[in-house]
Amino acid sequence: MNGGGLRSVDDQVARVLARVAAPEPIELALLDAQGLLAAEQVTASAPLPGFDNSAMDGYAVHSADVAGARADSPVVLPVVGDVAAGARTVHSVGTGRCVRIMTGAPMPAGADAVVPVEDTDAGVARVSIRAPAEPGAYVRLVGEDVESGDVVLEPGTPVGPAQVGLLAAVGRERVLVRPRPRVVVISTGSELVDVGERAGPGEIIDANSYLLAAAARDGGAEVYRAGIVPDDKRRLLDLLDAQLARADLLITSGGVSMGAYDVVKEALREFGTMEFVKVAMQPGTPQGFGTLGERNTPVFCLPGNPVSALVSFEVFVRPAIRQMLGKRQLFRRTVEATVLESMRSPLGRRQFRRGLLHREDSGEYVVEPVGGPGSHLLASLSRANCLIVIDEPVSEVASGDRITVLPLLLSGG
Ligand code: AMP
Ligand code: MG
């Protein structure tokens, strides 16, 4: 806590991360595992390639037969067979003969090299070969990629396209991975209606459950919007109770300030390890966090202003989701940029301002604040591509100063 009774951002982040555990690994079909981290070691049960095969369309030969072949004195060989990729019959080829072969087709017994069709006259019954071939030329040997028993995937490796392809190649249909945490998002507020409904006098459309669900999905979660609850303690507790069964992480928005109807705080403060504090940041000062239910599900109670909600998500929830995914890099990488306008910030708090970051031709980053500090300004948030971070000890930033920026490369950016 600092002098104003506020908890520091870093302290709150550390408390959150200390409570958030990764869900148990699950086995998923290859394409469902894409983007997740492997949670097992996979070894190959067979070699890759599985048999010696040709790397080119051409002719399988005894290399000794074509050692003297030149453009001006070609070696002419009879073509005694034709093997295509997928051929099942085992060919063999004697000295002084050759077999026409396609890329990926099994090497005939006896042959030890392939002459690419480009070095021949492409003959069908007889072929004129214009270049020699080293023993082993254009032959892919059994096991040269993967030997039987080789490790093809280590735990902790991200399963990307190449890993998915390799797993398929070694015959694995499923793989054990760290699953996407199931994140349930709840909006609270008696003023809220769902999008598609008409907002009556004093009512507003719920933006936060969409915004937070999109942010959680962008962070790697599987998301569920559980809808809106009015400022009613009983109904909030009932909904939370029902959602705890499926949630690995729960997010609520609204109802955590000092107002008369801030029921999230009222309803949850006595439960489990839930704690409602003021954090030295702006926006997003009031924060609730703790765990609920038998599975110690982390619950984040974020303030209701959409900008406060998204900033709070970025600071506390996104790193928690990444920790659940098993990622090593929990925080976004920051960049240093030159700020193009002066700004003020309350001393002792970390201020997050919306900004537009771009890179000059010189390679230098510059950032321009977008909109004011007001935390209800959703349109300026949508024009921004970064958060400008004004650290706790700084109360004034002058145009031209270097400053830390958190690029918000949400999907599509
Ligand atoms: P609260 O944190 O509940 O005091 O809400 C602060 C402000 O955010 C109020 O102006 C609310 O109407 C607004 N707000 C709360 N929840 C939402 C939401 N789901 N979508 C949009 N605005 C909201
Ligand atoms: Mg409210």
C-alpha cells in the first residue's frame, strides 16, 4: 500500500498470478490443439521417411552405370519399369538397366541413385542419360528425417502448423495440450440491456460482456457470455453459482465502486478469498479479485466503465489467462516511443492513456494520445492501437519525452 491506502499495480498483479493455476492438460484432435502448448513428449513409433524413395521425377539407376554420362556422350539404358508414388509392387533393377520413377515413389531394389528427368531425353522404352549421378543422389533414405523412437514434440512447445503436420506424419491423431481456459463473462448493472433490445430511458446497451469476451478470446481463452444481471445480490450469487460449474475463470464488470448499488462488492466481499481493493492505477482503481467454489476458480470483478474494464483486463486478466495456457511470456512486450503531446497524470498512480502508435521511416516509434482520460470513451478506445503508460512517480509528460507504450495488437492488427 502507498500513502493513499492504494495497493500498487505490481503488488495486485503478483497476488493474482500467485492464485491462478493452469487447468489439467487434455487430449485434443490435432487441429483443435493448434495454438496451444504441448503437455506431453511425443516419440515417433516409425521412421520418416518410412522407406527409401525418390526425391525427383527421373530414372532410378545403378550409379556405376552412368558414371561416364556427359551431354556430349550420353549413356543409353533400357527402361524396364515405371514406378509412381504409391506403387505397392516391389520393383528391382539389374545393372545396365533403369526404371522410370516419380517423386515419392519407393526406390527399386538394386538402384542406388536417381537421375532427374531434366538430365535425360525423357525416353520411355530407352532413355538417354546426359549426366552422371553420385551414389545416393536424389534418394531420400528411410529414417533420415525422423528415426523410430525420436522425440518429435517436447512438452511446452507451441503446436503450430509445422508441429500439426509432423504429428500427422508420424500417425498421431490427438495430442495432450494445455487447454484454453473457459472464461465466463458477466455484466452487472440494472441499467443494462442486451444488444438488439431497445434501451429505454436511463438504460444503456451492455458493451462490456462483448468487449471482455473478445479480449479474453484474443488472449487465448474459450469464452462464454453469461449475460446481464441487475444490481441484485441474490440474482448475482445465483448466476455465479451456476456459472462456476463450467468456468475456469470468471469476469464480472460493474458494481465494484463506492456507489449505493455496487452489489458485486457487497455480495462477494465475504466469500472465499475475494478481496475488493483500490489499486494505484487510472483508470481501473476499484478492483475485486479472489477465488470461489470447489475448484478455486479465479474471479475478477472489474469496474463498469468500458475503458476501465479493458485496461483492467489488460493489466490483470490477460496475464492470468496466459499463465493458465502455460505461456512463459505473460505480459505484452512494451516499446519506448516519443510522445507527441504533453499530458498530466496523478502522482502515485500508473495512468493508462489510449494512444496511436506508429513507426517513423527512421525506425523510431512515436505515440499520440487519443481522446481524453475519460474512462467511458469507447470510441476513442477503438481508434487507439496502444496504451500509453505513465508511471507512478511521473505527474507530467512533455511533448518529445520518451515513454513506455503497450501495443494492443488485438486480432486483426
Ligand atoms: P459501475 O462500475 O457499475 O459503477 O459502472 C460505471 C459506469 O460504467 C456506469 O456509467 C455504467 O453505466 C457503465 N457500465 C457498467 N457496465 C457496463 C456495461 N456492461 N457496458 C457498458 N457500460 C457499462
Ligand atoms: Mg453499476
